[in-house]
Amino acid sequence: MTAPESYDGVVLCAPFSTPYQRYSLDTAHYWIATALRGSLRLADLSPKDLDGFSVSSFTLFPDTAVGLTQHLGLSPRWLDSIPMGGASAGVAVRRAARAIQCGDADVVACVAGDTNHIDSFRQLLSSFSRFAVDASYPYGYGGPNASFALLTDRYMHEFGATREDFGKICITQRENALRNPNAIMKKPLTMDQYLNARPISDPIALFDCVMPCAGAEAFLVTSEDFACKRRLPYAKLSAAIERHNAHHSDHIQLRGGWTVDIDTLWNQAGLGPSDIDLLQTYDDYPVICMMQIEDLGFCAKGGAADFLRDKNLTISGDFPHNTSGGQLSAGQAGAAGGFIGMVDAIRQVTGQANSTQVENAQHALVSGFGMINFDRGLCTSASILSTGALA
Amino acid sequence: MSTPLPRPKKKDPQKRSVAATRPPEMRSRAAMHLTAAAAEGRLVMQCCSECNELLYPPRDACSNCLSTDLSIQDIASGGQLIAETTIHASPRLFFRERLPWRTGTIKLDAGPVILAHVHPDVTKHARVQVEHRLDRAGQGVFLALPEQATPHMEDEPMMRELSANPKHRRIFLTDAKSPHAPALARALLKAGASEIYAGEPESWRPHPNAAVLKDLGVEILPMDVTDEASVRKIAGEIGGKTDILINTAQFMRPGGILSRGDTGFARDELEINYLGLMRLAQAFGPSMCARTADGVNSAVAWVNLLSVGALTNAQPFGAFSASQAGAYSISQALRSEFRSAGLRVMHVFSGPTEEDEWYQQLPPPKVTSNALGRAVVDGLERGLEDVWCGDIAKDFRDRFRRDPKVLERELTMGEDGA
Amino acid sequence: MSTLMDFASNIANGKTKVIDLTHTLDPDFPVIVLPPEFGQCARFRMEEISCYDHRGPAWKWHNISMSEHTGTHFDAPAHWISGRDLPNASVDEIDVKNFIGPICVIDCSDGANQNDDFELTVDIIKDWEAIHGTIPPNTWVFMRTGWSKRKGMEYLNMKEDGPHSPGPTPEAVRLLVEERDIRGFGVETVGTDAGQGAHYIPPYPAHFYLHGAGKFGLQCLCNLDQLPATGAVLLAAPLKIKNGTGSPLRVLALVDNE
């Protein structure tokens, strides 16, 4: 495999999050437009200045990124659609970065957003993927909750993790969320509440699950020159990997695609796990957080529960994890759930994270995972962001 | 289950009946090849004909070599339960109404990994026996059962949803005078049917079954499938209590088209085999469809007994075969019309039968009423859709599937001439 | 007033009673059953076309189907092989004046009550004539048995060796046809012949001799117990079916009201 070129000269800036809303009468178009506008304003840009546009959304139907160009009055020379769920941000930055490096675009807006109507979740599930329709939904129609319950069951059986181990992740993310004014969840979570929560699909219970909501996240990818000229705080893209349908012969998913390219990630960044100041994992379920912690190289396979046992995962702790509260506590605004970690990481390494700021955050690792097609998540991505210019 | 399913209490007449809901019905075309096999109770996988890789979920090109030459193969039924979950929340009404529901990941001995319904008696991480059944949406699903059968295994609510089990159900045989009625009644009672009704046409003519059926406790009701008012009347009386309907009404005479000389017997064949079925469906269909979610003794299946002549015309019963083809087509229409309610239409095909005197001149092998009864019960217990009873029926099926035109030729050979 | 007008007003004022000798045509009424290899007599069937509903909002009607010989019915000479070559042998060609005429009723109910295969014999006829007078020519002769009161399986009364119901001996039929020149023979059973009529020589002698001589038959009659032995007048007009061998019909008897 060829070693990829570096991402030198490519930066991420103007991180914007809309407030999240449990149910919304508005459309994905509305939410995406709101986030796009917010991000452009942070960079003091107008839509006319945008020549690259990358969209991730589940509820845009019958439109795609194409429809949005006319809807929002954009005329980009570079247009992309990333339907990779929780892995979308990591993939979006790789695409946008290469466009910037080659001069195919000067400023790329990466946006992810979704609405949430009363029936959105059920409709989303009903035609999620062909393999899900044929081979997963007929068996109880438990949706991703059931699919990840199966993985959690196997993970617990193979590696001895307990519900308390998962609980720690959920509880500390809730603590972080309480410092995030945009987070949907506003009350603390105790281990007792976590363990005795309403069962959803054994062994997964209420607090292992994200709350679907409406909202959007956006940031801009551009050149270091461009950002400096406008005096924008920016993060450097130190490394980025993606992999899809890895380890497909594994009977059940206990590891993800990150293991295949993890050396490339660290080599590209010239860093190791101990250099990372905060970790944003894709947290659709705590078992996947553990999987990422292992597969990204923080500990051996199956060792995440032990590894985390003596760590403090809060913003002020020794292993800050999902500093915004993550999807589990801030909410999952559809495809924006795949962006929340990236957008927050940009804030963190540029010193713009306000009440959720990790002190002296210089390097952030953002991991993405998504698209459970049948019985496993197919898409994985990981990015390392480093401080470029502080706010 | 340690205790058998108790007989349901009488229905509270003041309560609203639960309306039918179904598991998801949507499937790709490739997946429906599996459903077709489940309809006959076969456990199959898609297989690449070039590299022999077994593929699941079903797809349109081999994920090993990209060949599009894919076929369906029977596979061994053993597997290992490697992960499981019990679902407590589902947005799909059918499952929501039946929570908690146990499902799991099975590593099949044959190779692929599948998701399946998991029987409550399966212990965690145990070895399992996998069966392929039709669910209430009429689509193929996998079911993981304990390796050794456990007591009252079939009585679990999950099993009741994946079968048309006659246990505790009330069954209507449409013609008490059918030569198969006594054997059917016996087999169904042995399988736990709670009540059997039988329609008796032309009560003004005696027949030997009357005493036999009466001894078995079968309730005889006057009904003639050629008399629209009679069918409606009986449907009005017992339609709401008919959980399984078995259409035993059949008129048959030997003869092709020319040898008959007239359309007299053909009219009777059509009146009874074709129009009779239609009248029954119009009269009993709606009430059965309304009760497919009506508890332990819900309405669950419509059974047609058909000659293999339905598939392809078989002399010396050419005219009769034509009426069977018509009945078969009606049954297929009923499959679509009963589908939304989840009412199963089961065909039991057989070749010549022993007890039907009109087959007297045909050589063996012939199907006995007892064998037919066992086939009906087995089909109901496994929720099958197409049952091939006896060697002739299986032979017809195999030849028809290989090449229907060749079978037509084989069955329409002439006499040796100059 | 003319005879006809008197006749009409007598019916209106009840001086002349109209007796219905017809069974209701309904799907459950038995029909004759032949060996299964032979063509069978169709049962009476009704199919609703509409009933003040979406199939026809303001009307109700049925399509009906039956055999010529279903229910209370008329047998024409063309019905039997012995009558095949006679002129005017089908229902559409019979002179209509034949459909109205006097009736003699021979009561065999006591005998039939005790013996399912009761025979109307020459002796019984002669005994009847001794009381009521010689049977006039061109009269209908009815064999009353009470059989019309039987329901269900008892009507055809089929045993392992076939049906058992009363009927005339060959000699009795020959007497009525050849010596008394009756117009037709009527019965309460499903056939003018006895249930076991196949075993006479010739088989089915009533059909054989009656139709061979151009005479008629009436079957499945009822209410014969409301008729006097003599003096009633029959109205029995079959449908005018082209080349028909018989038809279900409304059979009425007019009786003086004493």
C-alpha cells in the first residue's frame, strides 16, 4: 500500500453547532442552512465565497447535495455527498483536504444536519439498507439498538466487560454535557440510574442509547494561507484515515477498520497515543467507544474496560473523552452525530471550547464509525487535529 | 416451556378483537429465493456456482469472486449461538405487541453468520438447530431451536407466530363426505385440535363417513359449496370460530376433453373445485382475516388439497386437472388477498390417492388418507405454504421445476402409431 | 255470467279452492341420484345477482340453475327412450289443453306407511274403481303415499341396494295406460317408478309404458291428502323449453269447497 501524502497546508476552522431540538417541524434543508450560515459568519464569509460544498444527511430526501445547491443559492466547483453516517466527518475532511491541496477548491464547507419528525426514526429504519431489510429487521425490528446489543453481548462474553464498565463512559459523558449549554441532556446521571434504567434490548438499556433529535454541525476546510489572511483560529489536519467493510470474515464485529490503517495515522501525524490530549470517539453505544479506544492503539484488544478503570474521562480528567457530552448526552442530530466530535475538536485545539475547554488541548483524536448495514458498522474513520492558530 | 400451552379461555364478547399486524414484508428479489425455500421448510443458502462460497445476506454478485452465477443450496442445520439480545423496544407494531422478543447471531456450521429468532429454551452460547420458516408477513426467517427438542417447544408464543399449529385450534373441513375426512379428523385431533366442524352437502344422501366422524366428535353442519346461500349461512354461524379451514370438497371424474363428450361433469368439477373454493373464500375469508391476531386460537391457515394435475395437465384426468389448475390459480390469488392479514394459504399437492375410488385404475404409488392427514398436520405445524405429499407429487414438482415444457411433453405422449 | 267468469269468481270467493301441490324449489330439495358414472340431475341452485346493493342498488334478483327434472316436475314423452320417436313428445310441442284436466287420487298411504317398497297393483286399482267408479280416459291418476311429508335422508331413502320408495308394478301401469288410456301419472316420490323400479321387467315400467304411449308424468307432488278421490282439476303447465324433456313447474289443483 502506498503511504499517503501529508495534509500539510490544510486547515479546519469556523466550527459551528446549531442548538439541538428533540422534535422539529422544519426540514433538513433548514437545519443545514442554519449551520452553514453560522460557520460562514464565523469566518466572515458569504455563500458567494464558497466554492466547495460537502453534505451529510439522512433526511434530505428527495434532495441530495445537488438539490441543496439550488435551494441555498450555491455555485460550487467542487461538490460532495458523504453518506457514511458516523464516519462522515473524517471522510469529508480527507476529500476536502485533497481538493484544497490540489487547488480544486479554496474553501469547502462541510455540513451535516438532519431534522427529526415524530416518525423520522421509524421511516429511517424502514429502508436503511438492503441487507438490513432482508436479514436484520425481520428479527424483532429492534433497529441499531438490537444490532449493537448483540455486539455488546459478545464483547462482554469474550472480554469480561461489565455493565458498570460501560456505565462509566455514559456517566462521564453526561458530566461533560452538563458544561455544554447546547446539550439536550441537562441532568446528571448516576451509576444506579444507569444500571436500573429501562431495558431497551438486553444488555443495552436507556442510557446506553443516544437521543435522536434535529440539528446540524458545520466547519470549513481551507488552506493555511487563507485562514491566516483572515486571522481565523484554525486546526491543522495532522493525519486522517478511513476504511470500509474491514475484517468482513470476522463472525461478529469486535474490531473495526481502524486497526488496518492505524500505523498510517500515527506515522502521518508523527505522534503516539500518549500525545493525545482529548479523544472524541463515535459514541452510538458505549461498546463502540471501547472498541475505538482499543483499535486506535490506546490499549490491547479487549483491554478497554481495564484501561479506563483508573482513568478520569471528564474534561478536567486525565483522559478527556467526548468533551461535548457526545451523542449520548448532547444528542444525535442524525448525520450531525458524525460531525459533533470533529466540530468540538476544532474548538478544543483552537481554545474556543469555553465551558467545555480541555486545558492546553493541542492534539485531538476524532474517530468516526457508522452504517450498520446488516450486523456490523461498515465505515470507520479517524483524524488527528492539532493546534494551528489559537483564538 | 415447562408447562404445555393451556387451552385458551372463552373470548370475552365485550372486548374488541386485536387487529392483525405483521413483521416487515419488504425483501429484495434475491432474498425471496430464500422465502421460496422456506415455503417448503427447506434450509438453504445462496451459493456461488463458480467458487462455491456461501453468501449471506443474499446478493446479486459473489463477494468472493464477483461472479453473478448464483444458486440456492440446501445446507446443514447446525450452528452456534454466538451473541444474543432480548428486545424490549421496537417501533414495529408486530414486535412491539409481542415484546420481549429474543434474537441472536448464529454462526452456521455451513459457514455464514446469520441473525435469527431464538427460542426461549436455547441456553446462552449453546449449539442450535436452525430452521427456515415463514413469518406472519409470509417471508422466510431463520429460527434457532435447542439442539435437542425440549418439552412443549412448539407451545412458545414465538413458535405459535411461526407456524399454523392446529393445537387448541378449531378446524373446519368443508366436505364431510370426502374420503379423506376421517383420516384428517383423526390426525388433527391427535395434533391437539380443540374442535372439528365438517360441512355435509346433500344430507338427504347417506354416506359412511357420517358415523365415523360422529364417533370422533366432529360437529357435522349442513353445507354445500355449490350453494352460495348455504355457504354464507354456515360462514355466518361458524366463520368467527374457524381458525383453520381445510377445503376437502372435490369433484372428480376420469376423462379427458374429448372422451367425456359433454361438459356435464366438467361443470360439476368447476362448480365444486373452482367456484366452490371461490364461494368459501368470499364467505369465510373476511372473518378469518379479521381474527389472525385473536389470541392462542387465532385464525391462521387456509388449506387446499390439490391434485398435481393443477401444476400440469395429467391424463387420464384431463378435465379434472383443468379444474385443479383453476383452483390453484384461485389459491394463488387468495395468497395475495390474505397476505395483509397474515393468513397462510397452504397447498397440499398429491398424486392419486388410495381412498379416492376414481383413481382405482391407476397403478401405485398412491397416497393414503393417513399419509395425507400427516402431511397436512406437519405442514400446519411448520407453517409451510407448499407441501408435496407422496412420491408422485415430489416427482411432478422436480420435473416441473427442471423444465415445465418437457414435463408437458412427457404427460401428453400419444399412442404408438405407424 | 259465462262458465269461465263463474269459474273465476268461484276462485275469488273461495267456492273453488286452489291447492298447491308443489314443493318449494330450494337447494336442499333432493333430486334423483343415478350411478356415479352417468350424468346426474342438477340440483336447484340460486346465485344472487344483486340485493339492493352495489351490484344493483334498487333491485334484487337471482340467476337460477337446475335440471328439467329438479323438484316438483313434469316428465314429457321425449324423456324416455320408448317415447323418442313419438310426435309432440317434447314440452314445447305438447298440446296445451293437456295441461288442464281431471284427477283421480288413489290413496296408498297406509300401505306406504308400513312398507317403503309398497306397490300400486292391478288389484288396488280395481278395488279403488269398485268404490269410485272406472277411471275415465284422459284423466290424471295420482298415487298418494304421504311420502311428501318425509324429510332429509328418508325421502330418497337410499340403502346399500339403492332407493326404496313406493311405485306401480308393470301390470298396474299397463292397465292404466293401455286399458284406461290415462293422460298421465303423478306421484309424491322423486320418480313415477318405485325406488327399486330398475328390477322390474321392463326396468322402470312407469317411464317405459307411460312415455312410450305419449303419456306424461308428475313427480315430487305434495298435499295430495287435500284432494278428493275424484273431482279435482289439475293445472300443470311445464315451461316451454325447446326440445325439453320436462320442467319444474307450479302444480295446482282446483277443488270444490264443500
